[in-house]
Amino acid sequence: MSTPPNSKPTAQANAPASPPAPAPAPEAAPPTEARPTASLARPKRRHALIVVSFLVMVVAPMAVSAWYLWVRAVDQYASNVGFSVRTEEASSAIELLGGITNLSGSSSSDTDILYEFLQSQELVARIDAALDLRAIWSRADSEIDPIFAYHAPGTIEDLVEHWGRMVRIYYDSGTGLIDLEVRAFTAGEAQEIAQMIFEESSAMINALSSLAREDMISYAREELEQAETRLAEARITLASWRNANQTIDPTADTQGQMGLVTNLQAQLAEALIQLDLLQETARENDPRITQAERLITVIETRIAAERAVLGDTGNGRTGIADLVGEYERLLVDLEFAETTYTTALASFDAARNEARRQSRYLAAHIRPTLAERAQYPDRPVTLAVITLFAFLIWSVVILLAYSLRDRR
């Protein structure tokens, strides 16, 4: 039976559409097998070797070092001393005279020389001869403290080597200061060694200064001797010239000669005036005119003769002008020799006075000290350093061993 068109749809027709069916769930993955738990590591032979090596290479040296430092090592006392090379800067009399200058100028190499001297075999030998360093530094019996004590007697080279351990030198090249730390097994001996080092260093600096001053005095003495010789020669030459020419001062003779010529010229002028007057008032054959003319001729002849004496006469005799020239030359040589001698004598006196003054000396900014307690050996620090190095060596050995094991 068909449904009429105007009929309502049925409930089934009017019901909403049903949702789509859900997708089927994926199949679960098969369960994985659980890994077995790692078992505890068991001590092996290499672990035992590591422990044994640590005991042998670290603990044992540390224990032996501690025993030696606190039981066998003898206390050491330190004495400190500090000094520097000083130079006086005051101007000397030589500088004021314009002679030799800078007799004691400061030299930067003085402190360097002193620094090398403090490490030299010469200084060690001197102090050993004065204080017996071998006995002082071996006072701690080598059987009790064989590491820090000196093994007497030994050679001088052995003593110099031990000197480097017991005398520490600190040198500041910028300021020129030198500080020393001297060690010994008693405080008094350490101070004695430090005092002896200061005295020997001061003597060495004084010796250098004396040598420099002696060189300057020698140079001034040579100059003085040369000046004396030149002055003596100049005086002898002038005396010989005076004897040969039979005159003391030709300039005085020249002045007298020129005075005579001037007087003759005045007489000649007066005679000429008289002749002119006679010629105007007297007759031509007047005997007075003839006499006046003869007087004029005589005066002119004398003037010419006197002028010839001042110059070269041409008959082998030297004129006064030449004598004066030669005399002035000799006089200049004499004056120069006298001036040179005066300067050289002043320089020599100043150099000699300078030699009496200590221009270069050793100034101590720290006098040798006297210790009240032992400072060395520094047991905690020494033990810590030994332990650290032992541990580092042990670590390196273990790392190398494992590296070689991994390579196999």
C-alpha cells in the first residue's frame, strides 16, 4: 500500500542519522623484555694496585717527610740585611775650576757588580776564612740532618753551592736595592755572617771607588808634570833670549827709542822754524843760516839713524821691532805655560782632596737583624709542597697506566 503524498513521514524517516562507527583500535605492541640490573663492581687487581701505589707514592713520602721535618730537621735562624750603592752628588772644587769633572759619577753597573760579587767564590772564601763557614753550617751533624746540614769539609765549590742555599739574594734592578736572607743553625751565627757580608761588600765598593779616584789622581798628576816641564822650558828659553840680546824688556827699550826720536823731531821742527826766520830777516851769506842748515842736517841724520835702530838695519843686526815681536811670542808662551801650570796644580789639588772624600759607598737600609725564633725549615709548607708533588706524580702515573691499558 503506497503512502499518500500528503501523509506525514514516519518516525523512522524523521529520526536523525546515526554517527559513523568508530575505527578499530590499533593492536598493542608486544611487550619488550626487561634488561637485567647491573651487578655491583667487585674489587679487581688493578684497584688494589692503585691503592698500593697511592700508599707508596703519596702517603709514604708524606709520612717520611713529616717524620724527618719534625724529628730530624734542625731549626734554622735567619738574619736579614739590605743595602744599596750610593753616590754623592755634591759639586767638587774641580768643577768650579773648570778642570776634571764627574770624578765619582754614579754608575748603574756598580750594583750589578756587587750582585755578582755576592755570589762569587772570592766572597765565600773570605767569609769562610774569617768565620769558618764549614763549621757553622755543619754544626747540625750530617748524620742527624743530612739534608739541611753541610757535609764538611768539602771543596770550595761545594761550599759555594751550599752558600746558594743558605744565603738568599733578592735584587731589584729598578731601585738598585739588594736584600739578603742569611741562614744558620744559631741566631748569632746568622747575624755574624750577614754582618761580614755587609762589611766585605762595603770594602769591595770602596776599592772600586778608590781605584777610580786613583786613576783620576794619576791623570791629574801627569797633567801637572807636563805643565811643570812646559813652564820650565818657557822660562829657560826666555832667559836665554835675554842673555843673547842683552836686554830684559825690549818693549821698554822701544819706548825709550821712540821717546828719543820724538825729541829729535821736536828739535828738528824748532830748527826749521829758526831757519825760516833767519831766511826772512838775514842776508843770504849770513853764517847763522849756514849753521842752522847744518843743525837741521845733523838732526835729520840722527833721526834716520834712530829710526834704523827700530827696524832691520841690513847689516846683520836685528832691529828692535823684530826683537819686540820675538819677545812677545816668548812672553805669550810663558804666560800660557804659567796658566796651564796653575790650572793643572788646582786640578791636582782638587783631585787629591776628592780622593780623601768617600764619594761612592754602601748604604744599609736594613742592618743585620738578630732572630728570636727559628723560621726554617718551614715544616707545614714544605710538607704541603712534597705531598702536592707526590700526588701529582702519582696521578700522572695512574693516568699513563690507564691510557696504556685502554690501547690494548
